[in-house]
Amino acid sequence: MAKSENFVRSKGGAAPTWDVPAGRSDLLLALAAAALLAVVIQIGLALNGVAPVGDGVYVDPDAYMRLVRVRDLANGGAWFDPVLSRIGPPDGFVSHWTRPLDVLLLLGAWPASHFVGFEKALFWWGAAISPVFQILSLLALTWAAAPLLSRAALGPLAFFLIAQPALFGRFMVGRPDHHGLLQFLMFLSLGFALRALLRPDDTRTTRWLGLVSALSLWISVETLTLSGTIFAAIGLFWVTGERALAGTGRRMAVWLLFGAVAALFLERGPGTLLSLEADRLSLAHIALLAANAAAWGVLEVWQRSGRRLASPFGRILAAALVTSIGGAALWLLMPGFFSDPMAAGDALYRQTHLPYIEELQPLLTWPAEDAGIGAWAAALAKPVHWLGIAVLALPWLFWRLRKTAGGERRAWGLLAIGSVVFLPAGLIEARWAPYPEALLLIPYADCAAAALARVAARLPSVGLALVRPLLVVVFCVWFYLPLALVGTGDEAGASVATARACPLQELAPVLDDPAGLGASPKRILALIDFGPELLYRTPHSVFAIPNHRPQPKYAEGYRIMSARDPEVARRGLAAIGADLVLICPGSAEDWFYGQEAGDGPTLYQRLRDGPVPAFLVPYGLPDPLAGHFKLFEVRG
């Protein structure tokens, strides 16, 4: 900034703006620098072992599971057949994942497969695909925020995106899952939604908003929450007097429905088209979207023909009536659709595994009454680390709402409504934290630009050249300091430690040996978290993977390993047809199979400490594998 870049007011005495003159080349340079910084951080994570892809290892079981799906599809698997036959044989398992990311992984791996082979190409493209989504998200967020922010604010915005811990986790190198893609699509949806609220008569923008929302829904039904938030914002501003927004809501709803129907046909095919599922795009969601489109259509027609909708009270009554009728019809037709998708899973899985999944934990916890100051500091440091930008961005956002009017107020209002919805959700469950981070980035960048402009008005050009980047850095990192001071443990580090303590990559050649265990497919009973990597690295089957969907073999395997009566364990192994039992002493298994009280050692403890029951025969593993694993063949 130059010293002449001063604090000014927008036309008509509206909200203060800091539209600092900044050329397009400055913005492009900032975006390039931010992208380069993101690449350097990702490479650093790979080199220092936080994401040990250089060793051929992913630390997330879902990453291996995604590659298994893609490899099965590439090897002749049927597009419309989602059954993974090597999970819980003989029935197999159907995941809630869908095909768009599978296609992107296949397309990205195909060019390199001509030089290094398909397996290596798929692994390395899988490692890189989330950072690629990060770079695309930098561009998408900059485009989305352009109607509201000056170019001087858009440059720091790219760096603020990289600094957000929850968002960066979605783009982590070595994580080929759909979260990075969803985040990119969220920024696109946000950009179209802001423009639709700024210009309600822009039919093309609303059409793209509906189609991008449909693509997001195809990938994961959790994005219904974002679409619902956008519809809520449109509805709220329609009620308060912007009559043209009835058409905006109707167009978005129609194009969302159209895109979802197309996605359903592309994903499901004729065989399972009529099935109703809550956690994967199905006919149930089409019914919900159809009811939504019908409701917006009725409101638009009613508005054109009835004078009673001229008042806000009349519009509120109309919206409540139409919504109640549609909701009641859906409830009668599909009562189970509105229940928790997790409730359909195995009760024992919900009791023994779900409570320990990191992303399902609350960010805000309350220490015991007699806890010391250190416990309170640690409890507060975590939500500040993950959602600290809300401290500055949320008050600034509501100040913007108070000072602006018209389309600009509606655009800021969408960000405010979304933040109010998702901020408590993020505090209750960590998996929602990326949503408020993403929504608050725009007001956070606006607030930072205001601070930079104030500083610019008081410093000479030479001093400003030094202070400006320093202030941007402060805005990027201040919310990391509380966590660093209290020394809270690193969950990513724990995942890496587990991967190193139980190196399945090194065990795989033993399991694959055609002269030994690899001569014929086996059924391996192992810790649920080992399942995806065993499927990826070996031709064998497992009985369960980390997934909320029903897996009967999970409960059977858990009861076998936690059985204190050897005869109960023997009968259980025979019932599921297990060929091998694999344990990794020193891993989570040490406590996982001992959650239920009882007398005597569990089967896992007997296998770990001895004596080993006669129906299990130890398989001799070479050093150093014998120091990590114990493998047993089921006798008879």
C-alpha cells in the first residue's frame, strides 16, 4: 500500500469501505505466493513424516478404502455395483460413497500410468489430489469474495484460507477423500449464492448455484445443510421485502432438483434407483428436493396472484403453511428418512468405536470442577485454535450487516446466517468446523484490510513495506499460539505413530507370498482400523472397516476378540469362517477389546501375553515384523 491509500466512505454514506487501489497484477502475485506457500507446507508435511507418503503410507484408513474402490472399478468392476465383496464375506459391504471422486482419481492416474504403472500412478495422484483441490479452492474463494471485498482484501484472503487448521486438514497431502472436493464446491456455491442475492434477477447465476449444489449433494448428502442455509437466507430476505427472491429460490430449487435427478441416474442405475437411503443420494432426497421446489413454486405463484402476500406477516404465514404441508407429507411417506443416519449402524459399533473418532469429538469441553488452570487453558485453546477467526470476524460481520443495505446486506446476511448455523455445530462436533471457517473467511479478510488501511494512513511508505506483511502473518497465526502454549497433543502425530507401530506395508509381502499365505484368499480377523489397508495391500478379505453403516461381522469379530471364554471365541471364529487372526500389541487393541468388564483375560490378551488357545497356531513372522505383529492360523 502507498501512504495515500486512506480510509474512505462509500457513496451515499453507507458502510465504510477500504477499497485500496490495487492492480490485478498485485492480486495475481498474491494468489501465486499463497499457492506456493501451500505447496511448500504440503511438501514439508510429507518430508517431516506428518504425512509419510514418501514411505508409501497413508495415515487415514479412508484413504486406502478410496483407492480400493477405484482399483476395483479400473479392473472391470461394474459402475452400478457398489458391493465390496471382500468386506464381511460372503455378504459384502456397500459404502455410502459415490462415484465423482472415483472418476477424478481414475482420470488423474491414467496419464502417469503409462510411465510408472497404474498402482504407483494411483497412489501418487491420490496423495496429491487434495492439495490440488486446495489450490483450486484458493481461486474459487477469491472469485466468490470478489463482489464484497476490495482487491487489497482479496490478496490476504488467500493466505488466511491456508492458515485455517480445519480447512487445511481437508486438503492434507496423502488424503484422497471427498472432503477437499466438497470444500472446493462449497466455495463455488458460496460465490454463486452471494451473486444471486446481490442480483436476484440473474437467472444464469441461480442456475449454476442449483447445479453446483446438486453435484455437492451427489458427493455427500451432508451438503444439504449448506443448501438449506442458502434457501433459508433467500427465504428470510424474501419475507422481509425482496419479492424478486421468490423467483431466485424457485430457480435454485428447480435446478437443484434437476441436477440431483441426473446424478441419481448416473450413480444408481436402474437396479437400486427406487431404494431409500438417508446417507447416500437416493429417491428419498429427490422427494425432499421436489417438495422444496414445489413449495417455492407455490410461493411465487401465490405472490403474483394474491395481495395478502404484500405484507411480511402474510409472507411468513404463507411460507409456514407451505413448509408445514410439505414437511408433513414427507414425514408420512418416509418417516425413517429424518432419523440419524448413524442410528442404522450396529449398536455395538456406536458404543465401542464411534466415540473415539476424532472428527466426531466436541471442540469445546468443560473440565471437572476441581480442575486446575492448566486444564481450563487446554480446554479453551482447542476451540480458539480451530475457530479463533470468529472472535474478530463475527462482530465485524454483524457490523457490516448494520451498515450496509440492499443486495450487499443480503450477501453479508447469508454469511451471518451460515455462521450462526455452523459455528455451534463446529463446537459440538469437530467435523463441522470447516464450514464456519469457510464462511467467516470473507469478513475476516475485510476486517484485516480495515486494520491494514488504518496502519497505512499512519506509516511512511518504507515502514509500511515492513509492517504490512507482518500484520498479515499475525492475522494468519495468532490463533495457533494458545494451543502451542498449553502443549496439547497432535492427533495427526498419533495417527503417524500408529502407522509406524503397526507397519502393514511391511507385513503385506508375507501375506501376499504365493508360496505361503498368498496361495489362496484368506479371511483375516484384525482391528477394524487395519481393514482398509489390508484390502489395499493384499488379496485377502476382512470382516469390517471403519464405517457407520451396518456391518454384522464387526460385532461378531469384536465379541470374539473380547471373549473371556476360549470356547466362545473358538465357536465364533468357526461361525464367521476366519482363516487368520492378526494383532498388533502396543496399538489401540490393548484397550479396545477390554472395554467390557469381566473376569479373566480376553482372547486378545491371551494372544498377546499367552498362553495361546490350541485352536490358534502362531505363524512364524521374520524379524523385525515379529516385534510388531502376531499372526495366527485358525486350526480346523
